[in-house]
Amino acid sequence: MKTKNKAEKSRIQIGIDKELKENAELVLEELGLTPTTAITILYKQVVARGEFPVAIKLSEAEKHAIQLLQLTKNQPVKELVTDSEIEEWLNED
């Protein structure tokens, strides 16, 4: 009896934000998927399509946030440390 050779496995190790990982795993669990299965599906789609399988682009809110950061990056910043400094700043006219 001839047995079918299993594909050789390779391990992927990444660092990811803990909260993001936990939230994603909750969704995957609801979909009946493990993280390994989800990553395998992603890789298979990359190979099949020859491209990343989802559009990667900024939302309008993210674009606006970047524009705001660019417009304000050279503005002087006053650090408010004490409660009295914060209160004084809030009460300025």
C-alpha cells in the first residue's frame, strides 16, 4: 500500500499587537477557523491570484488624520505637566 507524502511544513513566527490578535481570533473562531487555517488561506490566495487578495488602502478618516499631522508637524508644542498648567491653559481666552 502506497502512502501519500505529506507536504513539508514550515513555521512562521511574527510579532503582533496582543489586542489585535485576541480580537481577530474571536472572529476567526466564530467563522470556524484557526489562525493557522486563516494564514494558509491567505497564502493560497496570494499564490492563486499572484497578488494580495484584499485591497490595501487608507480610509478617508486615515487620510485626513495624516494630512492633519503633516499640517501641524512644525507647530510649537507646549507640554502641560501639572494640573495647574492644564487648568490655566483651559481657561485662556
